[in-house]
Amino acid sequence: MVKPTLIILAAGMGSRYGSLKQVDAVGPNGEAIIDYSVFDALRAGFGKIVFVIRRDIEKDFREVFGNRFDGKVPYEIVFQELDMLPAGVTCPPDRVKPWGTAHAIWVCRNVVNEPFAVINADDFYGADAFRVLSKALSQPSLEDGSYFMVGYKLSNTLSEEGSVSRGICTVDKHSYLMDVVERTSIERIDGSVKFKDETGQMVSVDEKSLVSMNCWGFTPDLFGYIDLMLNEFLGGSLVNPKAEFYIPTVVNKLIKSNDAACKVLPSNANWFGVTYPGDKPHVMEKLLKLKEHGVYPSPLFR
């Protein structure tokens, strides 16, 4: 049986956080959130880890994780750079923002041939999320277009320190994803949760809404679809310095064209993450409690 691969997206700029949060120590023995994701993934049955990073953070990344993972974790590093675009496409000279999460998956196309999961580097998803994803992706004779998403309740994914971006989901009665829309500037204002719409207005949203935290599972046919859609995206957005090519955009289009079906997986996992500097003490406290309750050893990798 082929074990699934885990892709960890660690190339984000982290502008709101103010430092290189991918390597920031938050665990009781200096662990980063990435360490917990890798530990949970391997324990759940994933066979390989692929880190997507920028070349300018490679030295720091290897200094932190090389000693922990070398000889213990099967992993590869793939770079996501602004000039990594389809043949014939040139990156605008004023572009500084990464091309987005779907582009980050696309740069892994030459190193991943098996079913795979995708997560953010700075989000703690919980061990159960990796268990349910591994089980789904390890099914015998998994058909192309069989995609998965671990969903979380919106109210459980907010930050007390500022606004966040989330994919708001609509699910049918069989737990299949019907639609996911990326919403930005989500925060609790005067007791209700609101997001900023396309016109800049703040709009209320049900805090019980199911959201995507970029915790996905895919079959490798996705790479071909992303290749086609990336060209379409660049054709219309190449000169927009803020335009990003998101995973939900790809999934939505494939669902609506009946080229894929995305099952929303039930999970008991608890999410938390580091978006702002003020989030760090809360994360450290939660990880310490998980260690004290015997959920994780410390250090994770001996």
C-alpha cells in the first residue's frame, strides 16, 4: 500500500506576525508548530513530508529542522518563488506577494505522485485531523477526483489579536462540499462575527459556519487541473500585484464541473494557530497542557 504524502506550506511571508513564524519555538521544549504536524502525520501513517519554502529562508529552516528531521523523517524541500511560472510567463518586476496556496501545490508536481494532504505550516490541526486524512487517502483503489477536507467551526478559529482569513463552506446532507469562498478580515466585532466583502463593507456571518483551514486531501490528478487553471489565472491577474491563486478556487471549479467531489471529514481535532505575535502565549499554554496530559512527548523527536 502506498502511503500518502503531506505537503506543508511554509513559504508565506508572515507579514502580520512580524517574524519567521514557521520556525518560531512555541512548544515546551522549543518545538515549532511544524514539529507537531510532522509528528502527528507520521504517527497517522503518512510516508513522506514535503516542505514548500522560499529560498531566502532555507538557511534558517534547515538550521532549525535539519537536526530534528535528518535521519528520522523522510522529507524533501521544494521552493516556491515568484518566477516559478508556466513556460512563456514572466513575473512582473514589482511583484512581491507569493502567488498563493494553489501555486504552492503546483511547485510540488515533480516530487509527489501519490495521494497527498496539504496544510499550513503555522496552524495546529490536532492529531485526529491527520488520522482521518490518512485513512481517507490510504483507501485501496482511490479514484481520481476523490478529494477531502477537514472542517472546523468558524468560532473556534478566530484570533483575539486581530482579523483572519477563512474559507467559508457550504456542505450538502451527505457531507460533500458544495462551495467554499475565501473571506478576509474576519473578526468578532461588538459580539458578532463579520468579514469584509468585495466592496469593503463588514458583513455578518454565522459563527457556527464550517470553515476550511487549508487542511485538504487530494489525489495527484489535481496537479494537471492546477496547471490549466494557473495559466487561466495568470492570463487575467498577472499584472495585479495582490492577486492570489487559492486552493478553494480550484476545488470550487472542479466541484461545479463534476470533475471532483470533496468529502468533508468529521474530526474531533482542535485547531489553533499563530497569526499575530499576541497569539503566541495562548499557543504555548495549550501545547504545554497537551504535554502535561500525555498527548505529546517532549521533545517530540529524540
